[in-house]
Amino acid sequence: MDETEFWEIIDSTREAADGDPEDHADLLVERLTRLDPDSVLDFARHFEARYNRAYAWDLWGAAAVLLGGASDDAFDWFRCWLIGQGREVFEGALHDPDALAELLDDFDEEIDGDGEELGYAADEAYEQLTGVVAPDLGLPPQPAEPLGSPVDFEDDEALAARFPELWDRFGPR
């Protein structure tokens, strides 16, 4: 599976789910079970590689603005959700997390930002196809610390200065 096919699967299942992350995960599992096990592992490698690339302080800070704070787990689930938003949003956010203010049409913190189930979709599909747990993907682990300069999630002034567009659109009112 190449990168284009990976993003096509993400996009088609997201569109069919009307943006609901849980429905998106269910549709993704359903779609992946139509592939052979090796293709599912290829999909999982693409997903995991992007998940690891998104382990960056600036993106974590952007998640904190959008979510009104972001624990370790919340940031993990945010990264899965971000991948689920498609290539344009994902790559744009990695390039400039503040650009999420323009890249996101809207953001409802009750349903958006948590794509935990998306992170398990390939594993679930692989297990359904083979009856066994997916093997190690052979990818390097994410860095021990997020990339870039740390962000103080408790400092509203610092967050507003670092992410002015996001803060203006999604920050606390």
C-alpha cells in the first residue's frame, strides 16, 4: 500500500462517517477487513509512522488550546484524530499547528479531537482477518520526548502568543 492509498482509505471512511470519530473507526475496520493481512499491516505502518511524526510540542500545545488542556492520553488520541482528518489537515498541522485555525471548519470538543479508536482500527482488522494479534510493525518508536521546544499548557498568555490564530478562534472565552 502506498501513501496515496492510505490517505484515500482515511478520507473515504471519514466522509462516510460524517466526521464522527467512533463511526469513522468502525468504518475503517470494516474497510480494512476487505484487504489482505499484509495490506492491513502496511496501513498500520503508515498510520504509526504519522502518529510518531506528530509527537511534537507545538502540536501538543495546539491540542491543548483546542481541547482546553491535553493530558498525555488526550494528546495520543488527538494525534489519531488528526490523522483521521486527512492528509491536508495532518500535514498542514505538522507544518504549522496554528494553521489548524484555518484548516478546521469547526471543532466540537465534545466529539472532535479524540480518535483513540482510529488508533486501534488496523490491529482490530488484522485480528479479525487472521485470528491472531498483529505482529510488531518494525518501526522505530516515537522519540522519548516530543520534538521541538516545550510548551507550558498552564500559561494562557504563552499559549495565546504561540498559537495566536488558534487562541483567537478556539481559546477560552
